Amino acid sequence: MRTVLVTGTGGAGRTTVAAATALAAAREGQRTLLLTADPDGTPEALLGIGPLRSAPGRSADRLPWSVPVELAPGLWAARVVTDEWFRGELTALQDRGHGLLDMLGATPLDGEELTALPGVETIALLRALRAAQTAPPGAGWDVLVVDMPPAPDTVALLALPEQLRRYLRRLMPAERQAARALRPMLAQLAGVPMPAQKLYETAERWERELAAVQGVMESEATTVRLVVDPGPLADRALRTARAGLALHGCRVEAVIANRLLPTGSSDPWLAALSGQQQAALKELYEQWAPAVPVLELPHLGRDPHGIGDAQGGGDPRGAGGPHGGGDPYGAGGPRPADPRPMDPGSADPRAADPGAGGGARRATAGLAALASAVGAPGARPDRPAPEPWTVEDRLADDGVLLWRLPLPGADRDGLGLVRRGDELIVTVGPFHRVLPLPSALRRCTVSGAGLREGWLQVRFTPDPDLWPKRL
């Protein structure tokens, strides 16, 4: 399955871009599911639909999202139902661990009194990503577009499966099998029942589920679209997000500059805002292009509502203005509504001005006006992506092995390295990852590191006591 994760800076229009991306994919004949975890009703208002509600039946038997609603041919939308999923999972966990609860004298909680705890929405979203991949052929979707949280939260979420698997391996290592074999004897000696076998089975099930979710994240078919409202404050946040995504091997397929105002306005207020956007847009092109395409979306003059005109749309290249050439809104594409304030007692001057964004043009202010500009995700093979890390042999020239890690967007002040046994702990700003060293580097000592042109280069010198000696 092709999976697109849409994230970006806070308030940049992630939900709008995710919905437009899903619509673009459906227009190309792909069965597409738009999945959101936003609980405040914004997706429904944007899509012009009623509340997304859970399916009837026992929560343990349901998928972790609401009943999918068909928005257009080939396009469905659903919401991750965190509360219902949490109640079902915790109730099932209590059933599996009833022996331990009895031993402790604990009273199980009823499903009606359970409320989702802070942070549970992250686990529910990961579970939904996994569930979407397991549908039988012909019964599921071809493309999954996920409206993700803001970029820092998304990076933390994508890192979670690997971190939790590491914790499980440390807390419940392979040696636990021996303890399981001794459980009946220990129960007789202690005079109380030992924890049920189902607890161990639960941990093993979690390991399998986490491994499957991590496999989705590491697939070549999973990519990220970053949404930004160009401006001086968003630049720093986007750099940090880029470094965090690179640290965890996430593939960014596009940067989408959203809500661009028209250029060349005679209004000094609008011209100043547009000039600030264009300066930030120039920085985006310098930092990302041509390795990662930068797509430009015009400001529609109001928030999109509903799918809109099925034939509407902007320039499919998503480029315009001084950076993309030609009309900044694309040939025949949507135009922003005139931002000039109206005198309450006068007629609307925009209604008589066909070039001012009024009249019939308002009909194009739906998602269809943006779908062509963002474009559908391209086809990618659903297979594990190659590791981005490389080891360069410089033993003959410099006597070192060079481990190169791509970290675009990182800066030296926020970078940290710690060698711990056969692992290297890399910290980039608020993010860190524990990387297992390749076998050759485990027999070396760290002799230095540097950050050059977006690459972290760590030098390893062979340890004479561990390095194979030549005969």
C-alpha cells in the first residue's frame, strides 16, 4: 500500500493538504482512505460532512477508526477513535491478566469508566496505520493519506515503534523463557498463583505489532509531505523537523508552501505580507530543491469547504510566481478572494469585478481547487528501504573507517554523540536515536566526528586488541 504522511508546522494547513492529496489520488483511480486523528471536528468542517462516528459492536472487534464515509468516487474519510480503542484494548488486557489481578487483589475497571490517557492517541494512530495495511487484497485501499500531528510530534510518533521494541527486549529478554518454564514450581513454593501465561503472550503480541508498524514506516512506499506557511518563524521549525525525519530515515517527497498571497499588489499591506512570504519561499527553494520538490499552493481567500468543483484545480506542477515561472496561481487555477475590507453600507465591489475573486469564482474554493496543485503520490515499491547510512573505507589513506549519516537541517549546537557498547546514540535537537553499529565498527573506537554539508561523519579507528591481525 502507498502511504503518505502529511505533517508540517503548526497551523500551516496540514488537514487541507492531506485532504487535497487524497482527492488527487482518488482522481487517478486509486482507492484512497483519508485518515485523521484530529478530535475537534475540523476535518468534518473542511470536508463538508457530518460527524465521523464509531462502528457499532464491541470495541475489541472493531477497526481503530470510525465508519469510513465516501466523499467522492474512490475517496473515503475516517477518524481514529482513540477513546473506543483504548477502552477495548485495556478491557482485553485485563481479561488476559486476570490471574495477576486476582493475586494482587485488584478490582478490574469497567469499560464505561475508562477514559483515554494523554498520549494514547499516538498508540491508537500507530495501530490504525498497521490495521490499514492488513486488509485482504481487493477489500482495502490502494493509498492511505494520514493527517498527522505537527512535525515534532510526528517525528516522536514515527520513532516510537523502534523505541518500544528496544524497551521490550531489555525488560523481557530471551531468558524469560526459563522463568516461564519454572512458573508452576514457583507458584507452589510461593503458595499463590503466578502471572498468567497470557501476560507473556501479550508482550510477544506487542513485539509483533510494533515490528509490523516499524515495517510500514521503513517501507519505500511510505513518504512524508511537509506543509509550511512560509514565514521567518516557520523556517527554524522546518529545519528541526527535517533533521528529525532524516535521523529516523523518513523519506520527504515534497515540501508544500501553503496559502501564498498574490504578488505585485498595489496595496502596501498585502504587498508587505506577500514580500515576506516570497523571501521565505526563496529560502525553501535554496534549502530543499532540487532534491525535494517545493510545491506552491495559493491562498484561496477563505478556508476550503467540501470537495468543490470537480473540474477545478491549479497548476499541477504546483509552481508559480518568480520561483516556478508563469502565473503564480497556474493557468486557469484558483485565485484568492480580494482581501479588501467592505464598507458595510455599500455594494460589494468584488461582485462586479470578475478579476477580484468574487462571484462564480467562489465555487472553486473547495478541495478540488488544490488537488491538482498538490498532485497524487507517485508509485513506489512496497519493500524495505535501504539504510541511509554508509561506511567508507579510508584505512589505506587515513587509517580510519568513516560512518556517514545524512542529517540535513541539523546544526552543530544541537548535535550530540555518545558511544555505548555496540551502539551509537545520536541526538539532533529534541530528537535522539540509538543506532546499532555495523559489525566492522564495533571493533573500533570513535576518534572524531564532524557535520559537513548536511552529513554527519563519524571517524572510527580500529582497536588493535579487537581488529583482525594480518598474517
